[in-house]
Amino acid sequence: MGTFLKSYKGTFSKSRDTQWFDGGAGMKPETWVSLAEIAEHLKVSTDSIHRWIRARKIPVHRVGRFWRFRVSEVDAWVVAGKAGTGRDVRNGGKPG
């Protein structure tokens, strides 16, 4: 067992850390997606995703040296309006 598992053994429970979704065939655990996949899902560049990660804006999880996302968390983040550009599109794109 690696050092990471030894130090965190018993701190994660399946019921708390597993998110479920109804994919049409009953409830299934939600899978993790990569940076490229979440960029494609949002129809933005991977550079935008990296920028949001650096600014600590987008919900993301580090798995080893890779960033992983749950689509449901990112979709909730977008719906909450936290993915805004800082420009009010109702005001002609001017800041404010």
C-alpha cells in the first residue's frame, strides 16, 4: 500500500464521495472526465479550463498529476453563473 493510501486510509466513504446520476438505465455512479473532455463538453478551449483552474474558479479534483472533473459539478457551476467572463453581456460586453 502506498504512502498516500496509508495516510488517508479510512477517511473516504463510498456513500459520501460517489455521486450518482440517472443515465437512462437506472442509477449509476458518475464517472470522472479529463480536462480535454470537459473543455469539449463546455465548448471552450483547454487554455480556458487551465485559466479557470489557476484562478480556482472551476470545480476540479487532482488525481495524481491529472485534473479530473465531474460533469454534474461543472454543470452546476455554470448554471450558478460562476463561469462568467466578468463582462455583462446584457451591457454590450462592457465590464460591470
